[in-house]
Amino acid sequence: MSAKQRKGEALSKKFRIDGFSQMKFFWEIVIDGEITIGLAPAHIAVYFFLFNQGNSLRWINWISLPRESIMHGARIKDKKTFYKIIHDLETFGFIQIRKGVANKIAAQYKIIKLSIPFNPPNLPSNPTTN
């Protein structure tokens, strides 16, 4: 293995998600109330479905999944509900999304590596804390 390959491997390990820490930080964020705007059980179901897929694929950056697979795995029946949840998870700073192309190319999802303190990029300020 060349030095360049070892350096690339080290970088990928540095940015790889540790599943245990990710779950720990997720629950700290949820339980401590940092995300108080509309987080429902369906959000958690979709997040952990994506989390499981990322873990199964050894935390590659982007996971390509059809909407139907996520809906089935998270037990969501309505497309509008699914799109709202996915949009919310992106707004909350838990995932990033690359949109797919109609029924030809599946959307791609990236689980954001969490840490404490949690600084979601798109989350509107909570009026009760101002």
C-alpha cells in the first residue's frame, strides 16, 4: 500500500461515523430538547432507517435509496408525510439530500456526523428560548 493510499484510508476513517457515538449524540439532542420544533416518532423512524442503511454500507458518504424503500422501512404510507419528514430532517441538520430524477434515479442521503454542542445549520430559532 502506498503512502497516498494509507493517507486516504486515514482520512476516510477520521470522517467515518461511529454508530454508537452517533446514536448517543442523537438521543442527547432529542432528549435535551435541542430539537423542539415538530420532531415526531416518524422522524425518528426515518432517521434510524437511514442510519441502519449507512451502517450496513460502512458509512459511505451518500446512500442512494428509492423513496419506496425508506417509506416501507419506516412504515410510512403517505408520500406527503414522507417528503415532509425528509425535509424536516434536513432542516434539523440530521441529513443532507441530493434529489433524484423522477422514477429514474433514486435520491441520495447523507447522515450528518453529530456532535455536542449541536449546531444545526438550517434550524429556525426557537421562540421560547429567545
